[in-house]
Amino acid sequence: MGTKKIISENTWLGSNRRLAKTIGRPVMRFLGIEASSGILLVFAALVALIWANSPWSDSYNELWGTEVNISLGDSISLEHHGHPLTLGQFVNDVLMVLFFFVVGLEIKREMITGHLKKFRDALLPMIAAVGGMVVPAFIFYVFNSSGEASDGWGIPMATDIAFAIGVVSLLGKRVPSAMKIFLLTLAIVDDIGGILVIAFFYTEELASEWLIVAAISVFGVIIFKKLNVRYTPAYIALGVILWYSLFESGVHSTIAGVIMGLLAPATALISDKNALSEAVQPAMQDQSDFSGFRKATFHLNASVPVTERFENLLHPLTGFLIVPIFALANAGVEISFDSLSDAASSGVTRGVLFGLVFGKIAGVTLFTFVAVKSKISELPIGSNFRHILGISALSGIGFTVSMFITSLAYDNVLLQDESKIGILVASVLAAIVGVFFLRSVKVVDQEVSFLEENEEVDQSN
């Protein structure tokens, strides 16, 4: 019923064709579910695990180990330590740039018009996010204080936004909307922290000449913004130059996506509704005027911020294609009695597991408690500390970014696998613990908490 109201009967999806009814519209409904990208992520990870532990495991390793030769002439080529990128490295170093670009766009939007616009509103989740990064990193370091294993301290700091928000959305009204915003803001600040960690701590030897090229391309983007240039191919060209120069410089190339996302214009070129109406109305009245339609289209596009246009375009691509491919390429860990035995005694696995599960709960909850009790900030309306416990547990779902940092922290395949086992187990446990805490809060408790909060506000007025 709902699908027919949204999709026109004149389109293929709105028709009565069997394929449209049995596949097309159900797929559209699934993609419209808030948790759908998280579901695809889990499905891709399960496929990777099953494939890597099946009789066809060799084909899994051969696929992602396939060399990808990309070059432009004799001087420009994509290589890692003098060797062509493997398909797995191509996913991590090239495709994931788009994922981090969308992350940058989301951060920019939240800073300009969203939950990070007002410092007071964002203060509590920002404090909570700091606790959720510092404590897990410290716990990991306790288990791995020396040697190559210690390089993975950034792994348990991450929060997977899509996964965590997906779990919350499945709980419906049991989680107040204010707490969903709290989790979203916490995860965004967590992403900022993760990006800084990748940029400053997980880089190789720097090539200064390529950093200069990167700086020039960033300067070019800033100049274009100042001149109100909105020609998208120009920004794409500068973005590609920035990405390649960072790839060659030693700074991880995905940082290019974040930089371009943060630099993208977040305000509309045309914000005057009257001017927009005057430009569009003639085209609506005279449908034979092609030039009028082009002018109206330009004005309509100019009334939407660049950040919003790119988000709408790329969010489905990253959420439903790139991130699942990343999970498929990175979650294929061989599970055997020996590997589980090694993981159980591994400082890396225990550091990741305890960091993501206990570290996130302790860090987020403790820092939130101190901030509230010291009057620095207040709990969101309609929430209590049981909600904080549940949200802090869900922030321990670090799947995507934790896997990504693992690939940067370790070249040793054994350490990578031990870390990935810890991430997989921790993410499942974090989801279970988070759901347990949040389901233990009765809806009536939320209503009472909300009424008490309103009474306090009324009395203060």
C-alpha cells in the first residue's frame, strides 16, 4: 500500500508486472528501512566468514589478492611498496575514499546546520566520545604495551555509525529520539577522532613534494569556494589530485575524502525563495521553452547545498555497495580451533575485545556521569543513565572503522586476524549488551523522566 502511494503507477516499479511486485518494490521497501545498510553489512561479513572457512577458501584469498594494475602513462601508477595494489588494497585505499568523503560531508552538515551547530547541545556527547576513545585505547595498551602489537591501540576507539544506528532503529520507541541524536553525535565526534588518529599516527614516511601538491589542490578548492564556483567536475578533478598526492605522500589516501567533504559548500548558492520562484515559474507556465527549463534546473540545483546533493547521491552507493564490499574483503578470517585458541591467548584479541566492550561502556558512561554531576552538561530530555549504559555499549560496535584501522596498524597477517576476531566478537557482544540495557528501560520510565524534566524547566521559569 505504502509503496503505491510513493511510486507512480506509470513507472516500472509502480506497475503490476510480476518482477516489479515480487522483487522491485520489496527491494525498495528494504532500502527505505533505516537499518538496511547495517543489515547488508552484517550479511556481507557473514558471507566473508563462511567463504573463508569453506572448501573454497583459496578462491577467497586469491580474489582479494588479485593484483590491480592501474597506470596513466609511465609516470603515474597505483603501487603499494613498489608492487601493484591487490584488489583488497584497492577497496581499502580507493573505494573507501568515497565512504570517508560521505563521513566528511556528514560532519560538515552537522557542524553547520545539525547537532554540532550549538556547542552546548553537542557538549555532552562530545565529552562522552572522548571517554569512549581514551579508555578503550588505554585498555588495549594494558594488554599490548610493547612490540608490534602495541601499534593497534587505535582499533578499539572506533564506532560504526551505520551498524549502531541500525540496532537503535530496530528498538523503536524504547529509545528516546534525544538518545538517538546523542548516539549519532557521539559517533560523529568519534569519527573525527578516528580520522585524526589515522592522519597523524597511521602514516608512513612522508614525501614532502607530494604534500606540497596536496596543499596546492586544497588551496585550489578554497579559491573555487571563494569565487562561488559550483562546477562539479572542477572539484572532482581537484579531489582526484588531492587523493593521488596523499596516496604518494605517505598520509593515508582516505584522508582526502574527509578533507573534500569538510571543504564542500554547506550553504545554498540561492536561498531567496522569491527569487527561486520567479526563476522556476516561467518554465512551469511555458513547457516548450527549453532554455527556461535549463535556467529553472540551474536555480533548483543552486538552492540545494553541495553537501546535501553529494550526500543524497553517494550515501546509497557507500552504504549499500562500498561498505558491504569492504566487509566482504576484510571480514574473511579463518576460524579454527587453533586460531581461536591463539586468539584467546592473544593480547591483541583481548585488547580489542575488552576495549570495545568494557572500555566503551566504562569510558562513555564515566565521562557522561562526571559531566552531568559537575553541572557541565545535562542528560538529554527523556533519558536516564540506563539509556547511557545502552548507548555506550552500542558505541562498542566498531566494525567498519576498526577493521580499517587494523589494516593500517598491522602488516602481519596473524595480528590482523587476531584483531579481526576480537572486532567480530566484540561487535556482537556490544550489540547484545546494548539491546539488553535499552530493552530494560520501560517506555513508561521514559515518559516519567520526560515529565520530570519538563517540571524542572517550568519551576526554573
